[in-house]
Amino acid sequence: LRDGAISMDKWDAYPAARQRLLDAMAERRTPNPVVLSGDVHVALAAAIRRTPDGPAVATEFTATSITSEGDGAEMTRGGEEILRRNADIALYHARRGYCVAEADQRRMAMEFVSLPFVTRTGRSDRILPVRSSHASRSVVSTVPGGGICPQRRRRRRE
């Protein structure tokens, strides 16, 4: 938000509660925790740290919206600034789309799928690359102890 304002819909508005949650995960050695988020109209994949210089304790996957605010864009000025300020974000994408998750006891993989447009008929879904706007196929998955790992993905079955 502009001028240092804090959104009440985000963790920034609840630093003490966020810290208690991250401390509890780290103290209990929660294996490979994942935070699922949404309602911010962009797709994100990020490592979550207990302290700015500490190790990642969790992975966050944020799903974008499928129909909100028109077609969206691959990148925004705000997104460029977010990536510049936070190296823990492996994916930022502001087009409309959806996510497909696959999880077992050891890992969770999230496939971020982008729609080039939703304001007209006919489209081609595209699996998003990590930390890039170039077309490629990839997923993001958790790694033990928190954090994210981009993985190459086979071509989706049609």
C-alpha cells in the first residue's frame, strides 16, 4: 500500500501473531510446513523466515484470482518492487489463473497456471516459470525445513 499504510488483510497488520506462529513452527520443528494463501489477485511462491536473516521455516503458496480485475498482467510496477525488496519470493505473477497442488507426507508441489486473458473466449493455459516471465514448464515445491525449490515439469497431458 502507498505511504506506508498497512493492509489489514495481510500478515503485516499482525506481526505479533505471525511471529508466534513462526516461533511455534520452529520450536516444534514442524516438518515442511506450508502456508496456503489467496485473495491478493497475484500468484506468489515464497520462503517464509522466522527472522530476516534466519533459515526458511515454511513455504507460502498464494493463488491468484481467476476472474477479478480483468486480464491482469504478467508483471506490475508493484510486483517489480516486491521482487526487488524480497529475494525470498520465487514467483510473482499478476495474470489471472489457478493453482493445482500435489502433496504427500514429504512434499507439496504447486503448479501455477496462468490464463493470458479472461475477458474474451478462447484461451491457452500456461504453466508459470519460477522467477521469470519467460515461457517454460515448472512447478514449485517445498523442501525439508521450509523453503522452495523450482522443479522442471513434464509437458502437461492434453
